Amino acid sequence: MPGKLYIVSTPIGNLSDMTPRGIAVLSDADIVAAEDTRHSRGLLTHFDIRTPAFSCHKFNEEKRGNFFVEALMEGKNVALISDAGTPCISDPGHKLVSMAAEAGIEVVAVPGACAVTAALSVSGFDASKYVFIGFLPRATKELTNVFDENDLACPLVFYESPLRISKTMEWLSGKYPNADVCLCNDLTKKFEKVYRGTPENILSQLKENPNAQKGEYACVLMLNAPIEIEPDETKEISLEAQLADIMISKTCTLKDATSILHKESKAGKKAIYAAALRLKELF
């Protein structure tokens, strides 16, 4: 009888967030598939988990997946973990899960910490619907496409590195200056801080914080439509307003203003006359 593949969430920083069930599953499993065995060793040692761990990262997941699937088919239980949080959420694991499911192996979720849901929970935004877009691309064109292609009517969540967060806020400040942002840094860890405000507000707060480049970022934002300033030549002033302006500036009658506007404007004589009649009705 095949074993089971357990998808085990681990803390995103604070080890106290590890669930009792997660500890039990990792302890009872025959194999731990870890994103980075060196990183996970600290977690396993802390909870006295002695299950052998083998790497399963984005560079070897497909090749190593056969090893894990064979073990599962032999009746062994495998527990998949990432470096932090929930596997497969902007972390390796989905290929192994897909391979196991195709082989008829039962895949079991062991829920726990996740930076996406943690950031949403403190944002204050309505998260009944949201869009998670992972790590943002670096190229400006690709970055613009990511936002243009998604639903801007609900919260957008993304991850960002401490070295790029200021540049990202600068870009958002230019593209979406009225966006409402909840920026979470180093969640559950030493330098944990939540910033709130517009991108420009947050950029100022980041510059004032000496620890701003310590710890990863999870950002939740509500976007308003980009501000587009129309060129002056595209702004159309009504004929009535133009007539009134001529009457005031030149201290003349409506009849005289009509003649002057006809000479200065490209508008037709009939349109100007009709505007004069409408303006006359107002007084």
C-alpha cells in the first residue's frame, strides 16, 4: 500500500508558531523532503526530529521527485517542507505534488504559517477575495504587465526583498500614488514592523528606519486608478464660458462678444449663436 505525501507548513520566523500536528507528522514520517536541508536542520534539531532529510529544491525537484515517488509507492510516508511557511506558495514543491497525485498517492495538507495570509490578516483590507502575485519581476515592462493583467478591485499581495523594496515603492508612487498599502517586514521575527499609508508615505518611513533592509517583505495593497494628467490643449471650454469671459474681460455686450468669438474661434457661426441664446436665457 502506498504511503502518503504530507505538505507541512513550518514557521516563517518564530519557532513557537510550529503546530503540534506538524511536529508529529515530521517525526513520524520516513523521509523529509526539504527545500534546503542545511536550513531545515535547525528546525528539525530544535524539535528533536530525527527523520532523515533529502533536498527538494527548484533545481532538482523534477529529478529528485522520482526518488520520493518511488519511496511513497513502497509504502513510506514523505513530509515536504520549505525553508519557511507553506510549501508550493512561491516555494518549490508543486512538481512533486503533481507527480505524486498522478501516481495515485494521497497528498495531505498540514496547515500552518504562511506570509501571505499573515500579511492579509493585519492589513485591514477586505480579503474575501485577493490576488497573490508572488515575487515581482524586475523589468519595468513586466512589472507593469503584472498589475495591468490583474484585478485591481481587490487586495494584491506580493513578496519583495529588502534590497528592492524602496525601488518598488518608488515605482508604485509614480504609477499608483493613491494606493493604500500595508507593508509587512520580517513577520514574527526580531525586526517585525508593519508600515501603512501611500507608497510615498511608506518610502519616507523606510528611509527613517535603520533596520529597513533586514528581513523579507510581504506587501498588501489596494490600488486606485493611475492619475493621468490631460494636456491643456485637450481641455475644451464651452462656448458659453468663452462668451462670458469675453464680456467680462472686454466689458462688452453679448452681441459684441458673439462677433469677437466668431473671429477668434474655429467654432461655426450657428454654434456660437446658439450658445449666445443659451447664455441669454440664464440672465
